[in-house]
Amino acid sequence: MDVKIDRDGCIGCGVCAQICPEVFRIADDGLSEVIAPAAGFEDKVEEAADDCPVEVIHTDV
């Protein structure tokens, strides 16, 4: 699974990092970023994408 965040639209709420800290974190600039491959965490990544209030997490299987 390929995971990308549209950082231009990110509001830095942190819900993705709360749901799946293995793949996401809040960077020094206050926005979310992908820090690791999603392998093994696909369900949590999909949950994070579904729960993102601005819908900026995109996945390709």
C-alpha cells in the first residue's frame, strides 16, 4: 500500500498519528507526514484516512 498526505491541505489535527503512529507523525512544521511504509498496518492506515477531517490521506493498494 502506498500512502501519501496532501500536506497543502493538512491542518495538523494529529488524528492520523493517534490512530497509526507506526506510519504517521506530526512534523516540526505542525503538519502530518508519512514516516514508514504501511506494510502490516493497512487497516490502521485506512482508518486514519477515513477519520481525517480534511481528507488529505490518500492510499493506493
